[in-house]
Amino acid sequence: MRLPIDRTGLSVIPLYIETTVVVVPKDHAVAAVDEVAADDLAEDVVLHPLDDTLVWERPPGRPANERPATTRDAIELVAAGVGLLVVPQSLARLHHRKDLTYRPLVDAPTSQVALSWPEDETTELVEQFIGIVRGRTVNSSRGRPTPPQPKKAKQTKQAKQAKQPKQAKKAQGQAQAKRNLPASGRTTRRRATPKNGGRGKPRRGS
């Protein structure tokens, strides 16, 4: 809801304040600047619809002969070149037209958006939604605890058997690599063989 409202029987959490903009035709002088002040609209007709969400002490510009019934009607009149319209930015986006644009109005009243619900209907789900709006997560103290995660199932016999050929292949590759090592890299030793062929000590000459 937009503030101010009658809060009787309601719970209200203010959320954010909207930027106020002036809606103009794309060929209007205002479209050439980044932002405008209320005094810049003094010579323009500014429409003031009956469902206006802004609270004015003195609306800017010159008043129209009649007040449009709704903001949608006022947008149609802006497109027809009858006047300009000052609204919260979300309404300018809601009623967007290709032939219209808008610019921030720096010294205009603002509109605040709030979350509201009946006081006697604050259920558990409402509390959870309020927590989301306020940025709480499931791990927060007032949030719902994180549900236990299921444990990983034990490795099946089929999966183990599928791994065995890979392990055997790896072991075979390691053995092949050892056989291909150069002599300097081998760790095994051979027994020395006597020069005479291993037939024992040589006989003395007669």
C-alpha cells in the first residue's frame, strides 16, 4: 500500500520511498534535461487526477479545466498534448507509452510504499513472508531451520565392480612403466658373475 493510510486494525512495515517524476511527450522541452524542479513547470498545464497518490500543498503548473478521473485517463491526455502529469515513478512505468517519457521532479512530494496486513491474521506464513521482506534467510534466528540434508547412499556393489577394471588397468600401466625404466633407474641388482664362467677358482699352472 501507499502511505499515508488509516492503520486501524493493520500492521504496516514501510518499505521504500519512490522517486517522483513528471510525464511529458517525447518532443517536450523537459525531455531534453536530466531532471526538473516544480518552478520549471510554471507555464505548463499539470493534470491532477482524482486518484492522485501524492499529497500536495500547492500542485505545480497551471490547473486544467477539469480533473481526470484516473491516472490512466491523465496519461491519455498527456499523450494528446493537453498537459503534463506528476506521479510516482512506478506509475509512470505502469502506464508507459512509446510517445511519452518522464524525468525526475526534484522538489515534489514523494510516495512511500509499505507492506500491510490485518493484525489478527499474522499467521506463520505471514511471519515467514515478513522475514523475506526484511532480508532474513532460513538460517536466521527467526527463520525456519534448514531441513536436514539426506545422507549420501553407500556405494553399490555395481559401482565398486565398475571401478575395479580401472584400478587393474592403472596397476598394469605402472608395472609397464617400471619395466621401461633405463638401467640407471632400476632398483634391482644382479649377482656378479665370475669372469671364468663361474667354474670355481682357476688351477695353478704346473
